[in-house]
Amino acid sequence: MKLSELDFYLQDFLLYCQSKNLSPKTLSSYEQSLKLFIAYLKNEHGIEEVDAVRTGHIRQYIAYLQERGKYTVVNREASRLINRPENRRDYNKKISNVTINNYIRNIKVFFNWLHEEGEIHKNPVDKIKQIKTERKQKAGISQEEFNLLLSQFDYTTFHGYRNKVITMLLQDTGMRIGECLALTVDDIDFKHRMILVKKTKGRKERYVYFSQVMARELKHYIRFKDRYTDTELLFPTTRNTPLTVHSFEKQLKQAGERIGLSIHPHQIRNNFARQYLLNGGDLYTLSRILV
């Protein structure tokens, strides 16, 4: 089937992004949000050419996003039969302003690229602003809550003890969960109490540091792990495969629910930052740790 002009330029834009070595997560975000926007332009306005898009079309799309519910619109109707979005718990719930701002940002990046490439002469996103959002104070996790959370993992099982150590390491170092689950045993330098983080968001290696208490726990865990697995991965499954972010998030959430605590790995990272500053750390050093 012949591509429309908008579809052609979207594919060209994604190839450009790949050449810039952007992360798969960023590429997926661009592709998903821009395909939905292009579907809206075609269905609601009959637009298939890039230079036919006006500022008003984008403003109307923002209003459209604010009015419709989650997952009520799909890029291809065939995908609705496969994914069954109506079965999701959050189906038809209001889309958050944060999500809408992500869509706006991606649309702006796309049209700014088209303008820089000389494919459009007037840029329709020049006067498009993000919508205001209320910044909610992120609740911290008290030491009592954190200790209670750790107690929910069954230390006598491999996966229970593994999950406890992961949770401790996130709090101790401020690593992202994806970075943590990609570690190997060789990445740990016990002499200097530091870990080489290779799989980073910015694809630039960095070191994080851990406490003496964490060092003792890690040494004990590695001996424990080697009785159950045969892999250099620090946090594998019992099948010697990498533990996925989704799987750990689910198990952490279940542990939190048992004590009435809503918990996500990123909250532990935020808690590390809060504790670091409360204990006298400076913002510059913190920014280097969390980069």
C-alpha cells in the first residue's frame, strides 16, 4: 500500500532518530504518539500532506486528547481485536496532562525536524505551548516503611532474597532499575565499593558507590546466587535469563501492597536523592550520581 506523505516523512524521521543512536524507548515513544496524531489528521481533517498541517490542527488535537479517554483511539482498528484495550483497568480514563505534554513534545520535535530539513516553510508548532500541570509533592518512604517492605520478601527463596537485595541496592546507589538488572558480578569493585554501570539512559558509562553494609549483603548474596544459577548476571532468574524490569516492578508492587504501600522502583531512586540531600550531600554531586 502506498504511503501517504505524512507516513513517508514519519518513517524518514524515525530513520533519522535511529542514526542519532536514540534509545529504543525514545524511538517507540515518537512512533506511537506520531502515528496517533497522523491518524487523527487523516480521520478528522482529511490531511495527508505535511505542509497542510496548521497550528489550529495541533491545538484541536490537544483539546481532543483532553476530551477522550485512554486507549479509546488506536492507530489501526485491527490492533483493537488483538490487544483488547477495553479490558484494561484504566480504559476510558482521562489522559493525564503529563502524558499529553509528552505527545506535544514529540509532535514539536517532528515538525521542528521537518522545518530544519526544509520540507515545510512555516512551522505549525512555533506557537504551541505545553499545558500547565500541577507538580505533586512526591511522598518519601520512611526508614520504617522501607524496612517493613524488605521484610515482605521471603529470604529463604532465591527470587525473594534476590528481590530484597535489588531493592536495597536501588536505595543505596540511586540506580535506575534497568541499569541495576543489567549488572554482572564483574561490574562490582568491592575494594573501592563501587559499581560500573554500563547500560545507562544516556549510554555513557558511570560509577555508583555503595555502603559497607551493602558490600556485606552483596557478598553474601553472590555466594547464595551461585548455588542456584550459573551466570555472571548479578540478578538473573533461576533459568539463568535476565530478570525483566516489568517482572521486578510487579513483584515489588505486590510486596508493597501487603503493607499498604504503593511502591515503584523510581520512587526508591527518588528516596535515595532525598536522603542524600538530607544527609548533607550537594546538588552538583547528586546530579552526577543520577545522570
